[in-house]
Amino acid sequence: MKHALDYKNSPRTIKFESTIADVLKKIIDEKKSRLLVTENDQITGIVTEKDLGVFLLTDDSEKNLNEIPLSAIVKKIISVDEHTSLIECAEIMLTKSIGSLVITSKNEVVGILTKTDLVRYFSKTHPDEKIVGEYMSPYYAWQYSDTPLHKVVLKMIDEKISRVIIRNRDDAPVGIITFRDLFELALKQGNFEDVLDNTDPVISVIFPRKGFITESGFGKSIKAEDIMSKDIVSVNYDDDLASTSKMLLEKNINGVGVLSTHGNIVGILSKTDIMKVVAFLK
């Protein structure tokens, strides 16, 4: 059985003294879903893309992003020893509803283990054993393509989800919206607003933030289809789970739609679903 040390990797870090603007810029630039937070060169916390997204879309302060401290969204780390089995790591992540663990050796942080690492482990070690349909989540969040953006965003916030499938009125899947799509839209909208200091587009995100969730803002005039990613990746119900896991890694995506024999989406397979499989391996 493999252990945490076999699949751990070096984390991206950000200083505790940083601001929300710093976090947003680093997550976009480095395309990372989580950053470890350091204080006096010691790792003490973690910040995730989902935490950032929920904060940006619900915070009603009038502060610029470079005035809001990282401490507003930082979470405590949960760590395990490097000799902890991957099965136990998956169990811990599942139980605590988290997507990563900090790995320690002799009480020193030596790396991070994420859901992606567990997916990589499964893809390499369990080919041709299980099919996608047995482990997908039959429920998935969706909205119609002509739905105003503010309703899509409110659904993401209410259900604490980071992606929504978009359907046309024939109920065929045509796209997907993620928090990262919203980040990029926020940066664009910030550039169009009249701001006191527009030298840094990340800072100007403050001006359109409320527009995402209010009917009076651009969240009403922009439709889901206007910002969705049209390249929705899908697999078949009876596809091999290990091969699908490998595809998630290759495409650097967190989930895929699962299609029935008639071509309808009947569920979603995410990295979390694959993590559940690892947690129950014997």
C-alpha cells in the first residue's frame, strides 16, 4: 500500500500578511486551487479557490481587495504523518470535507497531498476494475443557458459548489460555469467601471462584486451562456474509472459529465467521487 510520502508534492505558499487581492492574483496566475499560508516561514493555514469565490461573491464591505487581509478567509491546516496510508488520507479528507492534507515528517511540513494526488494514485493502480457509473454523483447542479447570471451565482453560493452545468432549452448540456470563470469576469468588469485607481485590475474587482448577485447589477443583464465554457467534457456511464481518472489529470479539470446511452447527462464524476473510491479500497 502506498503512503502519503509517495504522492506528496511541494505546495504553493503565500504569506499571512497578504491581502485578498494577492490571493486572487496568485490563484489566477498559477492556476492553483489552494495555497498554503506561512507565518514567519512556518506553514500555519490554507486558502482555497472555493473559499475565495464564496467570499468575493458574498462580502458586502466597501473595501478594495488590497485592503482586505488574507486572514478573512484563511483556514487551519489539517496534517498527517508522511507514513499515513493513502486510504487513510482519503478517509480523513472525506470525513472532514476537505480537498488536501499537509504532510509532516518529524513535525516538520514536507509537502501537501491533494484530491488530485489520490486520483493519480487510483489511475495508476486500479485499471479495468470499476466503471464510472457506479461511482458518479447522480445529482448535479444545472441551470438553463438563458438564466441571468445572478441566479446561477446564488445557486453556487447556496449549495456551496464551484461548478454548474448549463443546459439549453432542449435539456442538452452546452457548457459549464466555474468560480474561475467568475474571477475572470470580475477582472473584466472591473476594467469597465469608473474607479479611483485602475492601475491594478485585481484591485478594481471590488466595484463589480455586488453586481454578480443583485438584480440591479450586471448579474441580471448577463446570461449564463455569455460566460460559460462551451468545452464541457463528458464520458460514458460504462467507461473505465481509472481511464477517466487519467483523463481528468491530463485535461487538468475537476469533474466530467456522465452520459447515458441516449447521450443525456445522468450525473457528474468529480475528483471527490474518486477520492471516495480510494477511501474504501481494501
